[in-house]
Amino acid sequence: MSLHRNSVFPPEKAIRRFCASVRHLGCGLSYSARLGCPHDREGQIVTNSEFRDPCHKPRARKLSLRYVAGVTLIELMVGVALIAILAALAVPSFNDFRERASLRGAVEQFSSRLAEVRNESVKENAIKTVDFTTIALPNDVTRSALSMTSDDGDGTVRVNPRDGMLTADSQAGNVVLSIGNYQLQFSVTPLGRSTVCAPSGHSVPGYKDC
């Protein structure tokens, strides 16, 4: 192949024309030993940026373990330990919250029952009895020290429809509701009203001490 001295070719085109006469077919010849021309599998001359020899697969990069995403066993153990510590701190607080909520629910039931019976007494113009022994309590809540009484039995009071006060045969008193370390005292006054307080040594947030 002859090249004219005055001919001007782009570098890539010149290389292709010059190396076309010595094309090598087959695999394993990435560059011509004599001319340094890169070839593809079909023997076509290619530039360095385009060259891909299908029989010489690029070597996969070896990733160092320190660059692999994930956690080590020590990191996992530290995470589990932190979760266990947080859980141990949260459980007592959750139990206290649950006990206080249950106690408040029980007190509200007693107050609601007294208010409901007073309204019925006035509406029907008849003496009505409030039986505090039959009120269903939340789980783990207990009642004790029922001191109110009437002709209908202990733990009961009777309401006069004329003024909503307790009848003459009724005696005002208290009932203590307990759960865990918390206690609340529910009291019925001669006026037929109720009050709630926390016995000494059993303070409950939101209620005054007795």
C-alpha cells in the first residue's frame, strides 16, 4: 500500500488504512506485534478507546472487604445491646403508665355511676340506690375499705330525688381503688357529690393527696 506524501488523513483514518493490510483474525491478538495496531475479533482496526477484545474479558475488580457495605459482628452486638438497654428502661415506664390509666378508668366509672343514678332519681322522682360493689373494674384494679352504707347494704347509698342528696338511712363513705403501687380514694359526701384523692404514700399524678 502506497501513501502519497501530500495526502492528509485524520490520525484514526490513517492508522486504519496503514494497518488494514496486516489484519489478524481470531482471538488473543490485541495489538499487532509489529505495527502496534489494535484489532477487534473480526480483524477491524480500532482506536484504543474503542478496543474491546471479546476473548480477553476484563478482569473483575477485587473489592477489598473494608469497602463492602454491611456491619460487623461487633457492630451488630453493640446495636442489640443498645436496644436491650432501651427496652429495659422503657418497660417500667410503660407499666406505670398502664397502671395509672387503669386506676383513672376505675375512678371515672364510680363517678359516672353516681351521677347517672342521681339524674335518674330526679327524672323519675324516686329514691334510687347506687351499688358500688357491682361496678366492673379494669384488670388488676381492686377495691377495698368500702365504708359507705345504706338500708340496701354495705357499699351502697340511696339518693333523694328532691335535692339529689343522700337519704337519711344512707351513710357517706369511701372506697379505695388500688393497682400496683398506686391508690385512689373515692368518697361520697352527704350532699351526694364525689371527691377523689390519693392516700398518703400512694401519690398519683393529677390527683391531690388526701
